[in-house]
Amino acid sequence: EEGGVVSRNKAKNELAQHLGEDPLPLRRAKLNTEAAKRKTDRAKEASAAALAEAESKLRDAEAYLEEIKKNSGSAQGGLWWIERELHEAKKYKPLSKGGVAR
């Protein structure tokens, strides 16, 4: 035991203060990261469901377009525009997911 009574008591007091500190910032950081992870997981699930629904609607629209094109009395100009809009939309999809080259 080195030092005088005052320095020893000062060291003991500092140690007691350090051990008695509230670990709130660390706990808060852990809670925040867990909450953020849960939030991103929910967003991922929602976006996957929305993507599946959009792809399903796209397939339905393409099938309907092909069905209408087979009818001889359909408006060819309107069909051309619909086909063109589908083509433009596919330009923004990756090639691996059914997109077309720009």
C-alpha cells in the first residue's frame, strides 16, 4: 500500500464511483441496435411480399396482353402503347430478374 491516507481513499472513492456508474449508454446502444435490426427485418419481409405481388401482376398483365393480341378486332395502336410501356418498365429491372438491355 503506497501513498498516504488521502490518496488511498481518493483511489477507493474513484473505484467505487466507476463501479457504481450506470451502464445505461451501453444498454441503450444494444437496445437501439436490436430494435433497428428488427425494423429492417420487417421492412425486408414487406418488400419481398410487395415484390412477389408486383411480379405476379406483371405476369398477369403480360398474359392478358397476349390474349388480347390474339383477338383480331383489338385496337393495335393501344396494344402497341401497352407493349411499349411494359418494355420501358423492364429496362429498369436487372437482367437477372427478367429485365432487358437498355
